[in-house]
Amino acid sequence: MTDPEGRAPVSPEQPAWQAPQQPAPRPAPPPQDWRTMHPPAAQLAPPQPYVRPSKPPKPPRTWLGPWGGLWITLGAVAIIGLEFLVAWLLRDVQRPSPRDYEVLDPILLLIGSGCVIAGFLYTLAYRVPARWGLSIGRLIGGGLLAGFLAAVAAGMLNGTINAFAGGTDASPSITSLAVVGFVEETCKLAAALVLGRSLPVKNGRVGLFVGAAVGFGFAFVENLGYLETAWSVGLAHNGALVGTLSTAISRQLLGPFLHPVLTGLATAAWFAVARNGRYRFAIGAVGAWAASAVAHSLFDLGASAADNADDVNVGAGITVLAIFGYVIAAFLAWLFVSRALKRRDLAREAEPNS
């Protein structure tokens, strides 16, 4: 039955005046926890500091290799030879006057004084282990500076003694030659001890290297004086170039062995008896200094006697034999002492309480 007004149909059991029955409301869902409806975001890890990726360790610097000292020496000799070659090729172009030869070329002066010394200094620096705490700048720069100061002090003392003894620069007195070894070795040893005073490691090998560096600096300054004297004397006898070259060769053979070996051995003795970073007065150390001073003075006395020999050829022959004999003896002494000190230091480092 339909309502005339178009309303919803009315069942016969339901009166027309009664409103249609609404469906039963659905039960409300149980309340949900908001934390389950909106779960918290995932906990972020705390920011980590940036760690730079590690690089593989660099290989030790080899510089010019273990034979770099030889290459430095040969390179210096090649420079001198090249300079003479260029001067010979340009002899007809430049046509220098006689006065042009009165000035010694600074390149020849420096290289002729220190080419072999530079090679030996490189060899020393190449063999210094890092555990000594001896930097390359201190070894080379400090050694050259200390050697220069020692040469200045020794030169003033030797000149004063020679003047009071009645000698001259061209003809030194016997007294000055007899004490020259004591004066120079004392100055060099004092400079070496000052140079190595604050080193963290003091043993015989460190003293050997420090003393040798000071000896090389002393030899370089002394070689400069010998070359200038030879050039000046040669100018008066029309043989400046020959005299300078012969002096340079003899000084390069003698200088790198006389001063570095004697000073190195004496300094090694003083470093070997040091305790807790302090030098000590010991009979052995004093004896090493005295032995180096006596050997130095004997060499100078022998060289002076050979120069004043009646026969010039005999004197020159004795001088050459003495130089080569001294070079061989100095090389063997250095080799023996350095190896003995190396074995001693390695044995100390291997001890459990060291």
C-alpha cells in the first residue's frame, strides 16, 4: 500500500499515521589508541663524525738512493769539466785579457771546496734512522754552521799562537804546527757537543754522525782558504789554474777524511759515556780527544817537513804517500768503530729492560 503523497510504503500491519521504522544503529567500533593509528617514526641513528678513509702508508723516501753521494760528487765534477769545456770552446771568441784571470770563478771555488763533502753529507743523512730524533736539517745545516764557527775560532787561535811563536802565514812556526791539532780538535769537539746537547738519544753512533757533520763543515771552510791561497800564489808564478786544481784534488781527498773522522771518533766517545742526556767526564772520552789531536798535529808536522825537503820530488812523493796512507787508515778506523758501535746499540735495543 502506497501513500498517496508518495511517501514510503506502509505495511498493512503498520498504521499509516506511524512513521517508518529506522534500522537499528550499528554499534560504534571500540576506541583505538592513537599510538597504534600513528606509529612513531623510526629512531634515527645519531650522526657519526666523518672519518677520512685511511690511505696506504707511503714508502720511505729514497731520495737518490744509497749511492746518491757518489752521484752528487760525479755531478759536481761534471759541472767543473763542462765549465772548462765551454771556456776552451769560446777561447777564440771572448779573447779575455790577462786581468780576467785574476778573479777565481765562485762556482769553481764552491764546487772545488765541497763537492766530495756534499756527497758524504748526503750519505750521512740517508743513513740516519728516525728513532734517533736527529733531523736532517739539524745534521746538515747545524753541522755546517757549527763547523764554520769552529773554523773561525780555531783560525783566530792558531793565528795568535803562530804570531807569538814568530811564524808567518807562509812559514808557520813549529810550535803552532805542534799545537794546531789540539786547537782545532778542541774547537770542533766543543761545537759538536753544543750541537747535540738537546738530542733525545745520545749514543756512540749518534755522536759519530754529529761529529762527522761538524768536521765536514770545518773542512769546507778550510778548503775555501786553501783554494784562494793556491789561486793567489799561482797568479804570481803563472800557474794559477794548475795550482788551484791540484790543491782542490788533494783537499777533496784529504779534507773529507781528516776532520770528519777525527772529530767523529772523539765525539762518539763523549756521546757513548753520556747518561740521561747529559755528558760526563770520563777517561776514555778524554783519551779519544787527545788521540785525535795528536794524530792531527803529527800529520801537519809531517806535511810541513815534506814541503821543506831539499828535493822537491822526494817531498811531493812523501806527501802523496802520506795522504793515501792517512785516507786508508781513516777509512778503516771509521769502518771498524762504526760497525762496533752499531752492534753495541742493536744489542742494547734487544734487551728486555731497554
